Amino acid sequence: MALFRLTSANESFPRVHGSGLYLRAPTMNDYEEWAVLRAESRAFLEPWEPLWPADDLTRTAFRRRIRRYIDEIRNDCAYPLLVFASPGDLLVGGLTLGLIRRGVSQSATVGYWMGERYAGRGLMTEAVKATSRFAFGELGLRRLEAACLPTNGPSIRLLEKAGYIREGLARRYLCIAGEWQDHLLYARLRDDPNA
């Protein structure tokens, strides 16, 4: 198990590398690029996400996020990451390894979002694969779980390309777009092929 001791938003988190991209913990320096990408992708993202708070895209709200992220990483309960295409260091989306459970479980959930202008290029599939390697390797986890709406064809294809196996349907699993909705459950194990 690797614990990363962050004490400020400016400390560096180890980068997770994939083919043509890397992931790292956000800092306050990412605010403007993050806010622009989220704002321009809002209509694209809202059907698949929890309701956005009224102040979601403000610098103050982002600062609160960074503080929460530092605590989550320090406590080994979540690893919120931004996804950057390389070369060029363009922010394209975000991914979180969350709800980390240790002890007899050794598991986490995976959630992600992609800026609309970068969707459909395979970047998030590669980010999910790279983060899976990080989770199974450096974090020592054994199981990763993900959920998506049954109507989210792109997310279903992404998870299956990234080696996740559909395990079933969870009724009223998450509150998305202000409504409790059914989700397809997926998982990937450390000893699955190509994990």
C-alpha cells in the first residue's frame, strides 16, 4: 500500500502514465483550465453526473475541492486525478479512485468524466487502464468497481475495452441528474487478464 503524504495543494503527486497521457492530482494552478473545460462541456456531462452545485465552477469551490482531495489522498480513501494528453499537457478530463476499502476487501470505485471536445478518442479508455495498473500495483488493491447508466453506451464500451466485466444491475444505485437511477455494475480484478 502506498500512502502519499500531501500537506499542501502545491505538493506533487506521483504521475500515473499511460499511452499518450498522464494523470496527476489537481492543484490550484489547474483551476482556470478545469473551469473552462467543465463549463464548455456542461450540457454533455450533466446527464451522467450528480447535480452541480450553484457555485461548482467558482475558484472558491475549486479551493474546497483541493483541500478535500488532499485529505482523501493523505487518508488513502480516494485518489482524485486530472487527465492530461501528452505531449501538450492539455487537460482532457478527470478520474477518481474513490471509496477505497482496505482489510478484507482491498477495493475501490472508479469514476470519470471527459471534456466534450476530447470524447471518442480513446483517451479515457487509456486513462482507466493506466489507473487500473496504478491501483493494482502501487496501491495494492485487488478489485476495482465502476457503474454506469444502462443508456450510456460510450461508458459501457469504455469499461469493456478497459477489461471490466459486467456483474449485474443495481436498482436506484446513484442519484444522477437529480434522480435515483439504475446502474450497470462492472468490476476488474487484479488477476484478470491484462490487468
